[in-house]
Amino acid sequence: MVDTRIAPRYRTNKPAFAEYGGDKYSCVVRDLSTTGGAIEFSDIVDLIPIAGAVTLVIPDDGLRLACHVVWKRGYRMGVAFD
């Protein structure tokens, strides 16, 4: 299988939360690159009302990253950094 991503992804296991519409949703960052990442929630992502622009907050690293949703599948969501 050929990987066509712009930037290499690195596996992580960082606690985080996604801010959307004034609410915070706990999640875990499963992989990161310079262009985006995959985050995992405890609920199926179709039940979480996140769409479009979202802020990914990774407290351990002191990061607040503006991003947008690229895909949703199962318990995971892919985001691209703005």
C-alpha cells in the first residue's frame, strides 16, 4: 500500500479535548503530523456534534490547534490543521 500523505504521521497517545460550539469533548490524539492528526473519542463520532472548524487542545504540550474535520469513522476523527 502506498502512503500518499503530504507529511509523515507519528503515533501518539496524548490526552486532549476538542472544543466545538462552546463545549469540550475529551479525546486521545492517536497520531500527528505537521498537517493534521487522528483523534479518538469514547463515543462513536457520529453521535458527537462536531463538524467543520474545531479547536484541538493538547494540555500536556500546551497546544491549541485550529483545525477542521476531514473524516469521521467509528470512534475516530481525522482533522487537518488550519
